[in-house]
Amino acid sequence: MKDKDHPSFRLDSFNLLDFILMHWRVYLLTGIIAFTGSVVFSLLLSPKFSSEVILYPSSNVSDPGANLYGKEASKTTFGDEEAVEKILQILRSDEIKSGLVSKYSLFDHYDIRPGEKYRYTKLDRMLDRNIDFDKTRFMSVRLTVMDEDPEMAAAMANDIAAMIDSIFNRLIKSAGEKYLDVLEKQHAEQLALIKSYEDSLNYLKRKMQKNGGNYDMSASRVDNMAEYGPDFVRYSENHQFAIEDLGVIRQRLAEAGISAREDFSYALVVNEAQVAEKKSYPNRTLIVLLTTFSTLLFVLLIMIILEGYTALRKRTE
């Protein structure tokens, strides 16, 4: 049997408005406190300025030296998705961080004292908060740096973009030098192999001449070459193949030499970072509005829960 003395608690749109009007003093006081507190908090936040660099990876990122020879030599192309991911990986490297820390004295700049506990963790947190990079839908990389000093933000963004080339060149040169050593050994071994074939051919020629044979392959007197002819043909073919392989090795040797000695551009900067004229953080208006609204909503939910709990107790009693 239903208890008609205590109707169940419900809150439709009309009851909600009545509920708010019933407790308007609480909401007014809460709104004033939340508004004042958020204004004070937003004023305490240090303004930060943002500078942005847009860059494309070049095709050298995917295959350094690939455009030096052949049909693709005259083409200038941007890198693909793999190249973009490599750029992003370089941006996450410790070498980028170390270069910034050293050049801009970031421990002092971020007020991280010597001997402070977890100082490197704090530094990483500050860098993650102030430096951001992501891949755009146009397969480019957007690099954004925020700082309280607008000139420093722009300088750091441009330096990071420049460090991409220096890191890639160091990596490619290191790999190129090792590859160069291997190719130089292959080149020497191939020359020795060609020399051995030439010595064998000269030996067969002398034998054929000694026996009165004709070592010209177009001659008709093949019977005089029955003993040495097959070996002569085999060594001639091997000699030709070895010369062709030598050409391939020399081309690779030239490419490795260029990779090991020359500098390439791996990050093609579309837009360099400029000194910002106005702050990008914090958005004080947004902070005040969100904080005030969230506080009022939270208080409303708490009061609804309390009202529902009170109604439930009355029904139980």
C-alpha cells in the first residue's frame, strides 16, 4: 500500500527551478565565492606566449642518398608517413632536451634549484607542459613552444627545428662511415677477384698461343681450342659479371661517401617561429566562467543528493 502522506521525491524541470529559487541565497553566495576565487587564481597564473614551427620531413629521412643517382635524382619530394614518425621520434630524444637545457639554462629558467629532490623529473614535466609537437593531416609536423618570455619561446622553437637536421646528420654520418668501411673492403676484394680472372684469362691465352690455337672466339678454328676454350669462356663471363658488380659497388661506395661526409636537410621548415605579440595562456575569462559554473553545478548536485536523502529518511520513518 502506497504511503500518500510522504510523496516520492522527484525533480523535473519545474521542480528544479523551484528548488534553485528556494536555495537562491546559497547559490548566490557560492557563485560570488567561486567567481572571486577564480579571478584571484587566474591573476596569479603567469602569462605564457606561444610560438609555432611548421615543417615537412624531406625524402632524405626515409632513404638518405636515394635521390643522388638514377631517375629520381632530379626530383625533390617530401617524406611519407614513416618519415614523419621518424621526425617525431627525434623530437622525443634526450639529445633535443639536453641541447635546450644546456643552451637556455632551463634549470635556472624554470626555478629548479640545485640539489632539489626529483629535479630531473620536474624538468621533464615542465618541458612536456611547455613543448608540444604533433602530426597534422597534411603529413607535416607542428612544433609549439610556450614560455613566459616570448622571445625565448620563438628561439627555442627555431632551435629545436634546427637540431633535427644536426641529429639526423650525425646519425646518418655514423651509419655511413660504418657502411663505407664495409664497401671499401668489398671494393678491394672485387678488384682482387677481377685481377684473378684477368690473370687466368692471360694464362689461357698464353697456353692457346703456345699450342698454336686461336683464342679469338669469333674464329672458325674451334678445334684448336678444345682443351682451353671452355675455361676461357667461363672465365670471360665471370670477368664480365665481376666488372658489372664492381660498378654497383662503386656507386654504393659513392653514396656512402656522400652520406658519411656531407650534410643534408631533413626538416624542411615551412613557417619559422615568430615572437608572439600577445599571450596565449591563461585564458582568464574561460577559467573564471568554467570554475564558477563547475562550482555551482557541484553545489547543486550535492544539495539534490542531500534533499533526496532527507526525503528518503522521511519516507522510511
